[in-house]
Amino acid sequence: MRKNSLRAVLAAQRPPEIASVGNGSDWKFETRALAAGFEKVEVTALASDRPTISIFGYIGDDGEGGGITTARIAGVLRSVAGKPITVEINSPGGNYFEGVAAYNLLRRHDAEVRVEIVGIAASAASVIAMAGDEIMIAPNAEIMIHEARGLFFGTKTEMRDACETLAHIDTAMCETYAARSGRPIAEFEVMIAGRDVFLRGQEAIDAGLADALMEREAQMPVYASADEFPSDKPTLDKFLAKHAVPRSARRDLYRAMGTHNATEPATPRAGDEPEADFSRLLAALV
């Protein structure tokens, strides 16, 4: 719950859009918060009335064929248009501008966006987290914010330009935190000056960067990846058999879906089966 009426008003509004602050795909906004072996996980959507998008990994192209890119986030958002969504985050950060783009994609989603920080939302991932209409954080999870970093070479003029760009990014980032929290921009600029700032659970709430703690006993969502979903009956049959769905139950499911075998004997009510309905299939996978 907000500590004052100003924060309550801010929470009732969609987060502001982050305007363009430059260009260049090589700009990084990284952290050393996680070990080098951090496992990257696909962005997936829950097949339900409230889809869940999991952002578990490096933000942007990690150079090894992995990472959570805005193209992937945009694709999954198109598939859940019009539905309220939950966005789970456990990310060490990555490319700053990919984070900005992901923030803006979530900000303009046409339904409620609930963010759940289940591990860490660090660096560029902390910017993405600010897109939530509601931001939940686990008691032992962290939000990490810091100044932008980059690796530069060139003339003294180019070095000055680089410093100005970093300062520009820092201001844009702090404006985002300030808009979400209701606190002055200057507070965040002072907070992150020269150091990484970790805000665990309640600390993130006190800073205005999260709204409430996640329930420890919250039910785990059930995921279904669209990339692995069966597209024809033979594949579907193998899929269900692999998930220990009995043959008799599979036959009942096909009838309910309107995909019964045309060679089966006709019945007095043949042709009256309902149109394909995947709710039985989803129930079978739970």
C-alpha cells in the first residue's frame, strides 16, 4: 500500500513512456549480481485467462544465441492481446535500450500488467519491472539499480560524448524510478552515485519501487509453451500419452474437441459434437 496520496494517484496511472535517449545496440547496463553460469530461460506464456510471461535471463541478445530480446517479448504480447498478464522477473540485466523497449511494450499493453519479482530485477531488468501497474516482490528477492556503464575508446572528444550519454541514460532511468515511486529524481541520482544499490523485499517497497510482498504460499502457475503445443491429432495423441493421459480419456477429449476419428461408427447424434474446445486439453495437462 502507498504511504501517501501522491503515490496512490501514481499507482492508478499507467507508467510513463520512456522517450528515446540515444541509439546503439552495444550500450550495456550490466551487473555482476549473478554468477557467470546463470541459466537463461525462454519467455513463455501461460495458457489461461491471465497469461504469465517469464523473463528469466539476460536482457537483449547475449551474443551466444540466447537472451530475452524485445522481439520475443513483442511476439508473446501479441499472442495475449487484451488479457491481463503477470510478468515474472529474475534477470541480471543486460542491454539498456532493450530494457527500455521492453518497458514501453509492457506499458502500452491493453490490459493490466502485474509484475512479480521472484529472484532479482537488476539493472536493465529493474527498468522493465517499473512497467507494472502492480509490482510484487518476494520477501527475499531484490531490485538492483545503478549508474549506466560502458566500455569506450577514441579521442578525448568522443570520451566526453560518452560521458554525456551515460549521464543522459542515468537521468532517464532515474526519471522512470521517480515516476513510479513518487520520489524526487534527485533522490535516485544520489542513491546510485558510484555504487550498486540492492533493495530486498520490504526495502524495495519502502523505496516506492514495489507495492507489496508476494505471498509465500502463492500457487505456482502452470505453463504451456506455444512452441511445443501439438498442431495435429497424431502429435497431440503422442503428447497426451507422454503426459500419462489414458487412451479412453484421450478419446473423450477428441470427441469434445470435435476431432473424433471419422472411421468410427456413426451414432444417432453424429455431427452434433461441439466445435473444437481446448479447455479439456488444458485441464488434462494440469
